[in-house]
Amino acid sequence: MSWLRSVVVFGVVGLSAVAVGCADPEPKPPAGTGSSVPVGGGGSSLEGGSDASTAIDSGVCNNIVNEGLTIDRIGVVGEPPVTQGGVVAEGTYRLTDYTLYVGAGGIGGPTGLTAKATIRLAGGKFDEIIELGGSGNPSVQSTSNAYSAAGATLALNELCPTTTAGKQFQYTSNDPVLLVVNLSTKEAFTFTKR
């Protein structure tokens, strides 16, 4: 998630990749109707707390309402968990936990960053809206992604806004919980289906 620095969800069948095609795009609001908001990192979902800013039209990529609670990012001593993959059911999920793994010598506890996010898996797309807060520059970003999954790896291909290359995350799905891990930032995002 450049945005939440890359969020995720997907279905897995054995070790073979399951590519999901895109459905017809949802209607988008007319230009200028979304609010321009600074966005941390200017990238796509699940990318964690960055202090960089880029302005985007936050209402253009999907029509998801951000229904989740604001979650504090908590530092945990150790490395991210080993993910197991799994089949992910379509539906709407809310962020319920946001963890930063600080390594064996790190210091755990609150990091000063927060996130509020909702994702929707439907019609072969992974759509999300995320609001980052706390220290740094607050930001809101919506994205729409095509996805594929193999083993415990989730690959996202950003459809909107097309500002970043594809991204890969690790995941474990155990309905109704979806865990998405960004190994480059050592962040883990837990989503619970409503």
C-alpha cells in the first residue's frame, strides 16, 4: 500500500495462480467532485505510514464508504508472521489490526500512526479506501486493483489511480479474517469481513 501501502485479498487454489479478470468499471463521479487530499507515499494500498505527500482525487477509484474504526499502528518485537494463503471469500472487510514488526532488537509499543480502512473484493477486483493519520501528513486514498494469488502471495495490479507498478504481499485467509503482510515495510494488516 503506497497507500496503506498496499492492501490485499484473494482466492488461492493449490499452488496455481488464479488470475481474476476485471468487471466493467463502476461509474466514476464527474471530475472535480472528489476531495483532493494529501496522500502518504503516492502509491497504492497497504503501504504503511509515509510522510511524503501527493494530492489525489480520493473519490475517483471506487465508491466504498470507509466504515472501519481508527486503529493505532503498534510496534511488535520480532519478524512478521509466516503466511499460509487460503481462499478468500468476496465481501467487504474492515481493518481491525495494524502492526509494525520492529525486529529482535526493536522497541515495541505505539508508533504514533493510525489507519482506518475498508476493502471490498467483488467481481475480480480488490477495491480499498484508507485514511492514514497520527504523526506525519494525514491522507486519504482510494484504489482499485485486479488481483491474483499463488501459494501465500497476493499480486495486485493497480487499475486506478494508475500511479504505481504492481505490488506483491503475503497473506493468510481464514474466513472471516484476512491477514495481509507487506514484507518490505514489515507491516501487517488484519481485516475482518462484516
